[in-house]
Amino acid sequence: MSDGSPNRTFVHQSFGPRPQLRGSNRRNLPNRSYAQGYGPTGSTRVSAISATYFLIALNTGVFAGWAYAQATKDQRLLRTLRENFTLSWQNWREGRQWTILTSAFSHKNFIHFAFNMLTFSTFGTMLSWVPGIGAFHVLALSLGTGLAGSIAWLYQKQMPSESGMGKILGPFGQSGSVVRQSALGASGMVVGAGAAAACLMPWAQVSVFFIPVPLWVATMGFAAVDTYYLNSDKSPIGHAAHLGGALGGVAYYLCFLRGYGGIWMWMKMRGRL
């Protein structure tokens, strides 16, 4: 998600070789873990990929609307898009609460759109590797983390530093009065899918600026950057939305996906849970 400007934070991550099981027959393991390897075939994987591309298609449709409106200078359409596909306290207070979700499918800038969709396609494909994760989980995870990102952005933007909670948050509370800003983009959804994938397969290799690193390292690294710039006046990025999406992804994994393996199963097998 960006504050109305090109996205520069979440770089497209291409996944590397899939982790493979070594020295053990996966049928003899008590349950799935990220060490088992991935790449299921059949209807579940197809449905997960179909859900991923369905969400991308929705984003593409809204982006096409923005592109057409900007190219033709259609002020009526631009106003409709601003009122229904951007996130702001003004829209919320004027009764357009649906923008808390629709803004997560909205992009005005091509680079912002392309980076988010390429990265989301990568994470959606990675999630489809896990046996049992189908369309329902992809859709529920995406919608849930999109909402979490929007809620986090709204919360951070309305939090004056002199208020009680602002004092608790310290430098993370938004200074001054309510900020009149708007935001849009699927970054919260993208980061949420990445966080869930990192919980399921932390050692899967991804490429960040052409450097291969484990997925959990990339996820923690971007979370650290978002935390550092959370209240920066110079950054046009919706860092709060990224962090909200990431926390939503971890929460969804812990509530609904931990039985499919990953760090929960790894810790359980080693007696840490």
C-alpha cells in the first residue's frame, strides 16, 4: 500500500529451488513440516493458483479503470474511484466503509501495480505447494490481511502523539492532528501472504535485489525497514499497512495453517511447544 505514490518498498521476490526432503521417507513422518518439500498436484493446488489469479484479475480491473480515467481525464470516473477505491478517514467518516477493503485492490501507478501483482503471484504459488491449502485459504488469507493492513494504516494516521495511546507508542504514533491523506494498494495483502508463506516454509530461497536469501530473512528484513520508517514524513509508503498485513499473515498461520507444517510443527517436533 502506498500513500498515493509509487510503491518502493516491497521488491518482487522470485522463489528459488523448492526445499526437498533428505534422508527420510515423507510417509514415515508424523506430520507435515517445511522440511518435507512441496509441490502437490491435483485440484487443491489448481484451486489455490486459480484463487491467486482471480485476485490479480480484480486488481487488474481496478488498475485499468484508473488508467483509463487518468488518460482521458474523466473527472467523474476519477472522483468515483477516489471515493470508492482509496482509503482515507474522509471516506470512512462519509459512510464509505467498504473502502477499507476495496482500497486493497486499487493501484494508480503501473510500477506499484506490477510489483505487487508479481510478488503476490510468487507467494500465491508458494502457498499452493503446501498440500491441503486451496482456494479458501488463499482467499481468506488475502482478504483478512488486506483488512488488517487497512485497519493498521487508519489507526496509525489518526493517532496524535499527544494523546494517551500516542504517548505509549512514542515515535510510532502519528504526530499532530488527524492527517488528511489517502492510501491504496495491495501491499498489506502481499506482505500478509509472504508472512504466512514464511511461517510455512521459512527456508525457501527467494531473491531480493538478485541476492538469494531464506524467506524468513527477507520477511524479517522488510518488517524491520517498515518499522524504522513507520512514522517518517519523507516516506510516501504505507508502512503501517505493511506491518498490519504481516501481523495478519502470522496470525492466520497460527490460527488456521499451523497444522499444515512450518515453524509450528518444527518447534513442536523439537519439544519447544
